[in-house]
Amino acid sequence: MAPEIGAATAALDGTLRQIMDKTCSWLEPDKSTSADQLRAAKERCSNTSSRLASEPSPYPDSYRYCGVQANAMYYHGGDGEWGNAVRGCLTCMDEMHVAPHDAHMFCYEEGTKRSGNFFGTLRGYAEAVHEALENVAAGLIERATDFASRSLAKFGDLISGKSE
């Protein structure tokens, strides 16, 4: 790989991880991993096998990170080299009980190292962000629909005189 492409890949990865760090770390302010636990997990998970999206997810449906359902990301967050490496790394970090934010920051960097190129990294992040936005939007639509239904029911009760 040409040195300028390697530098661009590292810069892209660093910038995108900074964005994630700033936008997601506040959601889990009290969750962190001890330095020793994180070091041991990084040693074990840096060379873990990639995982395909077709493999069973280890996450319960209720598990979320940065407002996004983990299973949605697991199954739809990209099946390129970057996505498969990140998926395998995150699964390993979860088994090691690493806080989700710490795990994501490390595994995104691992995905970049293992995909080894600018376009693989860019594609991986783009697929992950696309799925995250779709998942968050679906959640917002679901909550708005629920709110509208409850509001209409209360309005109907008010009009019919069922209200207190």
C-alpha cells in the first residue's frame, strides 16, 4: 500500500473514532473497563477470528450501543472485511465483559488494521453508520406512532366523555 493511502486510512479511522467517541461515550458515562481488563481483552481479541453476519448473534434483543440495537448492527452492519473483523472483535470483547464503548473504540481500529485499505475502512464505516441511522429512525418512528395512537385514544375518550 502506498504510504499516502496508509496515512489517509489512519486519518479516516482516527476521525471516525473521534466522532463515535464524542457522540456515544456520554450515553454510558458510568460504564468503563479497568485498564488491566482492557489490556487482557485487547491481547485476546486483536487476533480473534472474523465473524460473518450469517453466523448467530450472541446478543439479546434488548442490547443496545449508542442508541442502536446490537442485533441490527450484527446482521446488517456490513459483510466486508472491515465489518467481519469488527463483528468478531466485538463478540470477543463482549465475552471478556468489556464496556461497549471501550470495545467499539478498540474494534473499529482493529477493523481498519485488518482490512488494510482506505476503501475497506470507508465502506465498513459507511455500512455501519447506514444501518445505525436506519435503526434509530425506525425506533423514532415506532415511538412517534405509539405516542400518536395514545394521544388519539385520549382525545377520543375526552370527546366521548370517558375522561375524568
